[in-house]
Amino acid sequence: MGIKSKTDRVEKSIKINHMDMDYVVFGSGEENLIIIPGLGDSLTPVWQTGGELYRQLKDFTSSFRIYVFARKKDLPPGFTTRDMADDLYQALESLGLTNYSLFGLSQGGMIAQYFALDHSHALRKLIIAVSLSKPTDTSQKTFERWHRMSVQGDYTKLIVDTVRKSCPSGKCSWFRKVTSFFGAFGRSKSLNQFIIQSEACMNHHSHEELHRIKTPTLIIGGMKDEIVGHKAASEMAENIPDSVLKEYQYMGHDPLNHKEVIKDIYRFLNE
């Protein structure tokens, strides 16, 4: 297990059952919070994602020990969001984590749904943000366009479009800078990961199973979301019995850039 420190964040990797997965840990609280990033995980190293989350969730660090997990390296073709949930469960089991809340962003929310369906015994609370449980007209168009760009190797257009749609508030310039920088190194490999993960998004369809989720759940949606659409959150809430729906009129696909959203998440986790 490799360890590399940056201030009070710790960067680690875990290798189990031929699986190699990187993650970042920060915070000193007694409660464990597991964060699953979105599709940008395939374009941005987890230490950078963890750094941005550390900045956004700094008020959580005294109450929570926060783990941010990347997908495993070298995903095989056809890997699904359910497979990704199984990987995460194996990692948490290996680390000895037995009581935690789970926070999934975008594709991370898709993975979190299957985690709650298949591995809920250690799960305290669930947060699904800017995600979906079945394809929408908006998501189909978006993911198909990104998939086409990645297959064609058009890295620059892909980065510009993902940033523009992910962060309409314009507060995510760090994402463009980092992904453009890393595009100069191992671009082919990162696009391979993106292709597989975008296909997993297009094929994600957990909607008919959501009624089996018994974990207290917060669902977050943005009415200006240009990636999954504005109805995806309410559709999930209709099928998850013990769920709270929070929709924000001003929000796109960037929930943690808004203080009100962060406050609602903190309140839910501490109720």
C-alpha cells in the first residue's frame, strides 16, 4: 500500500484480488463518509479530486473521516456501475470499515444505488447527487456525444464540453486546467477508462430495483442540470421509500459549488 501526504490529506492505494484502486483520506471525525466521484474520475487523478473536495467540505473535517475512492485501474470493457459498486465494497471490507455513510456524485450516485441495493448492511445513510436511475433524453444525448468524442480521441473537445456542462456556474476552472495538463501524459489510457465508464452510464438502469433501498436517503437534483436533466432526481425519489428530495432551482451539475447544498448535506448526515 503506497502512501503520499499533502498537508492533512493522505493519498493511498489498495491492491486486493488483482484490483488496484487509489483513494484519498482526510478529516479527523469519528463518523466515516465515503465519496464516489462522477465520470470525471476517468480524466482527473483522485488526489486532485480529493483536494477539491477537501476545499469544498472543509467544515465536515472535524466531524467526519472522509474517503474519496477512484475506480480501479484498467477497467475491462463492459464493466458496469454494479460491478463498480462491488469493487468499492471489497475495498471498504479490506480496510475494515464497517459503519459509514455513502455520498455518490453523478456516476458515483449510480454506483451508490447498487451499493445500497447489494451491500447495505454497513450503510448508515445514503446521498445521491445529480444522478439518475434510468436514461433520460438529456443524459442519452450527453453521454452519447461524450462517448463519440472519446472514441474519436478528441480530448480537447471532450474536456471543454464536460466542463461546460458539469459546471455552468463557471467555478470549475480547476477541472479544465488539471485535465488538460494530464492530457499530455497517458491520454490514450485515460480515454480508455472514460469510454468504459461512459458506456456504464449509458447502460445504467436501476430504477425498477430502487424500492428495495431501505437506507435513509437524500436525493439532490439541479433544475438546470444539463447532463442528467431536471427530472432525474424526482424520478428516483418516487421509487426510494425512505428518501428526502432536495431540488435547487439555480443549480446545474455542480452541487458542491453551492453553500446551501453543502449545508443541507451536513444537516442530513447529522440528523
